[in-house]
Amino acid sequence: MKKELSKNQIFALHGITAAGSIALATTFTYPLDTIKVLTQVGSSAGKELNANQIVTRVFAVSGNAGMFSGFGWLAFGRIFGLGARFGVYEILTAFCKDGRENNYVTASEAFLVGMAAGATETFISSPFELIKLRMQAASASFVPNSNFSLEEGARKPLIARLLNGCYPDKKSLNQYVGLLSTLTTKNTNISGALLEYPWAMTGSGLPPSVCNVRRPSNIISLEGWSTLWRGLRSGIVRDSVFGGVFFSSWQFLHQAMLDWKAVGMNPPPRLNDEVGPLSPLAVSLAAGFSGSVAAAASHGFDTARSRSQCTVVPKYVSMERKLLQWKRPGNKFERFTGIHPSDRNVLSRGLGLRMARSGIASFMIVGSYLFVVDHLTSSLT
């Protein structure tokens, strides 16, 4: 009974330590993520926003707290998502090592297993990531108060019923009404009729701003449950590439460090286990380097996903596309990976920021995890 309790304590220790390491790394690198996201969604083919412009804008609109807008959603998403990624990786690599005398996984096996682990992470973290991204976009967007006045006893317009606190654009609505007033109609309340029509519910004919559709209830009400997994194609490709490159490069560096440590040992070690443990700092640096390389390899798909998630597509537009059998634009590769043709020239936006964020986060997650586990294990034994 004591042995079983000890195993449970060790399992809980590793789980709590891993969650704390992820939360710490996310907190430290979140401002970089905010700048990266705003660079991706705010830049165009002819103009790229720099970090100074973004920070100044966020501070002006949302204050210092704007740099951490949506932090809670990303923290929870990364705890569950990275837990699934490393959990699937450990399970699948256990099958690869089963029956082998040397406890070893090749780089090619780590690449394939990492791709499967990354794809699993996408399904879990997508809802958290979408809400986080929209809150980050809202932190740098100034939305003027609507001057729309509701008559006493009148029914709220459609947009206000779908999005609490959001009202139509009065100026654009008056222009529409002015153009339609010359036509003969039996309806005396033209503006009221227009606002009940889904395509004109904002008063301007455009979808609501992403700033008004950032809460989970608003997203589900206007766009539907499936929106929480928008950009799934580009997300699966991004996380599969990231997971494959990360684990394969990390495994390659880990084996190279073992071989280097084994040089000069007498007698030469026959198995990796005979070499002994590596320095936690060396393992953490290898993880940080692998994270930066993986981020560079998958960045284009990350930009495509971010821009897709930052686009508001109401239910009626999605339904219309299904009825008209709308086909995705772009060539075969773009359709398969979820890249929009208009994003071709902006896929590299924020590359350096993402490499820095992923490298620092990977270093901190692995380093803090190994540090805490080693110290707690030694103190408990």
C-alpha cells in the first residue's frame, strides 16, 4: 500500500510540476506572443507593423494589461495541449522502444511520433487559442461607442440579440435608409426591417468586428460551435510539423550529447543507460534550440491559422457557402493546408518573434521541470 501511494505521489508530483512549468513559461513569453499575433493579423502585403508600433498601440488602447489580454485562455490551453502532446509522444515511443535492448528512439521515429502528437494537441487547444487570439486583437483595436438609440418599447435589433451590447452603425444605416426611401414600400419602418435581415444587421453590410465577437458566448451565438475549431487544417499541419521537427531535433541532439559524453569512457558504454544522465542545462538548451527550429519550420501555417481565426464568419454566411457548394480558393496545396491565397505574401510576418517565444518557452518548460523534479525527489527521498 505504501509503494502504491508513493507511485501516486510521484505521478502527482510530475503532473503539478509540468503544469507549473508551462504556466511559468507562458507568463514569461506572453508579451512576445501578443506582439507576434498582432504582427500577423495587422500587417498587409505592403506594410508590416513593427514591435514598437504594436506596443504603443496596445498601451494606448488597453494599458499595460493589454499585453496579457487572453492570458488565462492560453495558459489553460497550453497545459492541456502540451500535456496531450508529451503524453502521446511518450506512449507511442514506448511502443517503438518495446523489445529493444538499448532504450533508444531514432530521429525518424521521433519525427513521425511527434507529428501524431502535434495533431492531437491541435484538437484540444484550438478553442482556447481562438478566444485568446481574439482578445489579443481586441486589446489593440479602438471601437467607438455606438450612437444607436433604441425607442422605448421597441424590440432590440438582431445584432444586439446575438451580441450583447453591440448595436448597428447608425451612420451607415441612415445612408442605406436614405437610398431605399425613394422606393415604394408598404413597410413604414425601413430601418427596423433592414436590421432584422442578417446581411444588414450591423447597419453597414459588413460582419461584426472581431472585438465584439471575442467571448465564448458571443462566438457560439453568432458563428456557431464549429467556429471554436476554425483553421483546423492549418492548425493540424502547423502542430504536426512543429511536433515532428521539435522531437526529432531534440532526440538527435540528445543522442549527440550522449555520444560526446561517452568519448573517453573506459570501458566504452554499450548502452545509453550506461553513459549516465546528462546535465539539465544541456538538455534544456537543446530543447530551446529545437523549439526555435520547429517554430521556423511551421511559422507559415501559424500565420495562416491566426489570420483565419481573426476573421468573423456569421452562421448565415457559412450556411450560404454550404448551399452554394463554395470551394476553397487557392491551389491544391493551399486548400489542403488551409492557407488563403491573399495571405501568401504575409506568411513570414512575426517569424523572429515566434522563434524567440518558442525557444525561450521550451527552454523554460524543460529547465524548470527538471530543476523542480530533481530537488523535490531528492528532498522526499
